[in-house]
Amino acid sequence: MQSDQTQILVAGGGIGGLTLALAAVRLGLRVEVWERAPELREVGAGLLLTANAMWVLDRLGIEADVVEVGRPMQRWQILDRRGLAMQSFRSSNARPISVSVARSSFHDVLRQALPEGILFLAREVAAIEVLPGNNRVCIRATNGTERAAEVVIGADGGKSRVREILLGNSTARTCPYIGWRALVDLVPNGWNDGRLTESWGEGCRFGIAQVSATRSYWYATENVKPGWSIPVGKRRDYLLAKFRHWHQPVCAMIEATPEEHILLNSIAEHDRPPHWADGPVALLGDAAHLMTPNLGQGAALAMEDALTLAQCLSASGCTPAALQLYERRRKNRAAWVVWQSRQVGRMIQIQRPWLCAARDLALRCAPDAMSRLATAPVFDFRV
């Protein structure tokens, strides 16, 4: 083991882990991040950073940098499969509803804001040992590297090794629908005016958002039977057939996407864990509360976690007590947003035509302001 130790060792160099590292550095704490991947590659996906996420970035001093590499969204529309608007949310002030950005561009902003010598690649957690006294912990990587720290934070995603060590068997529950996503070198006519659209059909949806001057992000979901999949090479034709009767530019977006860039992912969520923190070890982001993507809050919640945790560690020291305080401040908020996202997903993924018709009618009849008010506790939250 190295003779020196850090205060905070973060397992996972994704959005939550890097946000925590940056927040810790800003507060004068010593932090080190271990990322299991041997290199950082572009992921063909986008993010919608809602107001609660942008607030965290503002506190960290990098909001303008993220806006520069993304596109502010001033309008969020829910359409039917014909392209007719059922709901429309507009920003009520000078700030955008969200910022749409390529995940890799956002990750680069976080990484570049960190000092050198904090992020280490090809370090996957193998074991964690709490040393006598419960005030120091040793973490070992699969490549044999060992490090001592005052606290270890598992920000290593939905398939978290730290969560497995902390909680034992913690398999996520797979949802009865899947997600498609891709970045494409196309900005369709009408989608360069700061709007995000999400079109709802029978058991499926299709979303479109511009992420730069020349690129857009699209995503889709559809109900499937357990274990369903389709190999690369057949995905674009399958999606074109699936959405052939939908409004443009849905099929145009699919046609413009190279087959190998179309990502297919199962959608899963964790049951609420008994605890996030145990002694000098705690969980953050998807490792603590993997959730469905229906409110676009996965990254935002991880960023809220990160800022709250850094504040707790700065105020109370890098101790188990600070981790317990962090859990008390975050656990109910995260559980509520996870539940809200699950309910929204059930509404979107309704399959029966008559229920879809009733849902769409209710959306058309509900005032836009009412829907905006209903979502405010999710999107307008401030850490």
C-alpha cells in the first residue's frame, strides 16, 4: 500500500464521480478518482440537464462552459405520433428549461475543470477493507494498486462493485421496456429553435433534441418481452419499420444514423436500499438509486448527491458521521424522484389504444401551467 493517503477516494469517473471530485477540490479537500475503463471514449448519447443540474454547475463555476458546448432548450413539447402538440412547457424566466448536450462533451468539461493527478484510468475496484478504528479504509484495484483513504465513495454506476461489497446481492430490476439512443449529424428543420420534443404512441415514444450546431440526440423506448434483443446490423431497419407511420423527422433521424451508432439498452432500477452509507463507505448516483430515464434525472440526481456530499464532508470532516448526514439529506429526495419517474414511465408506455386515447385527451385538456407546476419540485430543486 502507498504510504500516503487521500481524504476521499471515488470509485467511478462518470458524471457523478467527477462532479464530486470537482466539488471537493473547490472546497479544499484531497480527492482521487478511479475509473475502471482503460480509456475515455465518446458515448453515442445525449443528456438533458434540467434546472436542478444547471444549479449545481453554477455553484461549481462551470455552467457557462457547459452551455457553450450544448444547446439551451427554451421549450419542451409532448407530441402525439402525428406530430400534434399535446403539452408544451416554456421557460418562465431568462434561464432555459434544460441544456441539451452530448454526454462526452459534458464529461470533457468536468474532466478539464479538474487539476491534473486526480483521475486515474484502468483502476477497477476489487476489494474494500475498513481498517481498525473505522476511520480509514483500504481500497484495492484489480490491477493490484492499493490506496488508503478516509472515505470511499462508490460512484461506479448501476452495476456498482462498491454497492455489491456494501449491500451484498443488489441486482437491478429490469423494466418491461427498452431504450434506444443515438447521436446523429443532423439538425432537422424546426428543431434548431431551442425545443425538445417527445412524441408518444402506443407502448413507445421518440424524443429529439439538438445538442450542437450540427448534431442532434434522439432516443426511443418500446415495450418488449423479457430478454428481447436485436443484433447490430438489423436495428435501423427494425426501427424504420416500427416508426414508419410517425411524423417527420422521426424516420429521417433514424435513416441518418449509422447502424453501428444505434445503441440498445435495457432499462432497470434498484429497489430502495436499506442504507447508502456504512462506516467510511457510501454510494452516489446510479450506484445508490439507479432509476428509469423518464424524467431525465439520472445525471441530475447524481450531481445533486455530489454537491451535497462534498458540503457534508467539508463541514463535518471526512468521517462516517458526514456520510450519515449526506444519506439523511439525500435519501428521501432521491427515492421520491425515482418513484415519480417510474409513474411517468407507466403512463408513457401504456399499450392499449383506448387507454392511450384517454391519456392523450387528458394531456390536451390539462393547462400547460398545471403540468409545469407539477414538475417544478423535480426540476427546480436546489441543493
